Amino acid sequence: MKVVTWIWVVICFVACSKGEEPKSESMPVSFYRAADMSFLPTIEKSGLPYKNNNKTEDPLITLQKAGCNTIRLRLWHSPSGSGSGFEEVKAFAERIRKTGMKIWLSVHYSDTWADPGRQNKPEAWKNMDFSSLKSELKEYTDNIILGIKPDIIQIGNETNDGMLWPEGRLSQNEAQYVELLHDVCETIRSRNSQTKIMLHYAGINGAQWYFSKVAGADFDYIGISYYPLWHGKNLDAFRTGLETLGQATQKKIIIAETAYPFTLGWNDWTNNIVGLPEQLVPGFEATKEGQKNFLATIRNIIDESPHGKGFCYWGTEWVAFRGKESTNGSSWENQALWDFTNNALPALEAFKPN
């Protein structure tokens, strides 16, 4: 009897041990509490320590303990340096997965930043005809799904006017852009039906028009960037816009990027994006408390929406890591979620589970 009991214990232990990580990975997320940490591998190479309660701590662990359940990473095709390239992102994703957090890939389909004003093809694809471009796009996407295994894959970054210009520019080649989307979505579904697919739009104005154009694509989530500086400081209008978009599309919506300053000061000599009082939202000062309240409000807006599926903070980790004299450091250090002593800020409270 003792032998049978012992065998049963061993079997249970082995089964639980082998199944522990896959079980965690397969558990669905009801609400994404995400942070973009794309700069972290580069910053860690500088030797800069992140802190929590004034004690050195892996920033991924700080986020995980705060309640963050997803890490967003950008992926560039062939960047000029190693940052955000395939191998770095693959290794970083494996590290993140060990914490139990989900992987959300923002695939730019470019060698560098892609946004509403620039959607340059990778240099390696520059001279391809449309048929060859489609084939390369599908093969590259297939390699991403196989190699990095994201839980969410974002097809392009802030694709207000499509991607892979000029072939995939929505305002000039609508049919071709839609064809590219269909091919990518089909590739993802055939390789891993569990991977969630997101399309990403910057701002709320014009979003309904964009998503009407791509309504036939097989995707799961709408991602929306919201920065008061570029997308308006009226939070009520933003809330209404999200509701209208959700009703029109019947898709789940995630605030894919947002941020807010905890100070208008600076910690290096790289010009900051936000640094003037008139850039702030009325009622939310550029203080630690103001940043915390802004992020809590953004979370509440999307949490209270019947279409809301989560939020993501952008530039979470982008502190002034190259020193105070650097003119090529961070333009975001006053909007990071670690302060000028590299200590975690109160805004992390917004990641708490309900």
C-alpha cells in the first residue's frame, strides 16, 4: 500500500512539473495588463540597475509582482544594430515566458520604426515585385510564429495608412493592402490557431474608417494608441470614441500604447517628447501621483467598456541609461515607470488585478 501511494505521488509530481508551464501558457487572459519593454536588452547592456523599493530587482519581476500579465516587444526585420532583431526578441521572449507573462509582438515589418508617417519595407524586400513580396511576408511571419511563439501578434505598427509602402499603402493601393493582411492572417491561423491577431491604429479619429476597410480580415483585437499630445486631451471624447468604434466593429479593443509624465524635468540631454505644461491633460499634473492617476483612469476607461480587453504602457523601461550628458539617450525618461533614481514608480499600481 505504501509503495502504491508513493508511486502515485511521484506520478502526480512529474505530471504537475511537466504540465506547469504549458498550463500557465494556455490559460486565457480576460484582461491584458501589459507593458512594452522593448528597450530592456539594450539598457541592461549598459549595466544600469532597476530598483523596486530602493532595492535592485529585475524589472520584469517588478512588473510581474505588480500584476502585469503581458509584455509587448517590437520586432524589426534587419535593424542596423542588434536591438529588436529576431534573435534578441526570441531570447527575450523566452526569458519573459519563464515569468509566466504573455508575449505580445509588435511586428513592424520594417528594419526600423514604423508609424503613421513611415512604413518602409525591409531593405531585403526593397526591389521585390508584389508576388514575391507576398511570399516573403508569409514566410517571415511563419518563422515568427514558429520561432518566437507569441500569444498576440500585431500585424504592423500604427498602420493608419497600411504598411510595406508603396505596395501596401492603404490610401494608394487599398486592394493590395487588404490582400497582404489576408495572407498574413491566414499564415498565422494555419500555423497556430491559438495566437491572437491584432491590427493597430494610432489615435481614435479615423479609426472607424480604417477598420471598415479591413473588416474582412480574420483578426481578433483592435489596438489603439492614445497619447494626449497627439490624440487629444479630452478623455471623455476618447471614451466615447472607443465605444463608437467597439459598437461599429464588434471587436475587442486594447489600448496598445499610452504614457504620461511624472515630471516635466529631465535626466539627460536628449530632448524629451513631453516637457511643457500645455501638453498635459487638465486635472493630471506631471507628478508621480498625476502619472499614477492618469494610468488608472486609462485603465478604468477600457476596463468599463463592454468592448475593452486591456491596456499597454509604452516606454515603460526607457530611462536615461546612457548618462546625464547623453544627447542620444532617452526622450522618454520622464514618462518611464522608473524614476530618475531608477526606482519603480507608484503608477505600477494600475497593473493590479481586479
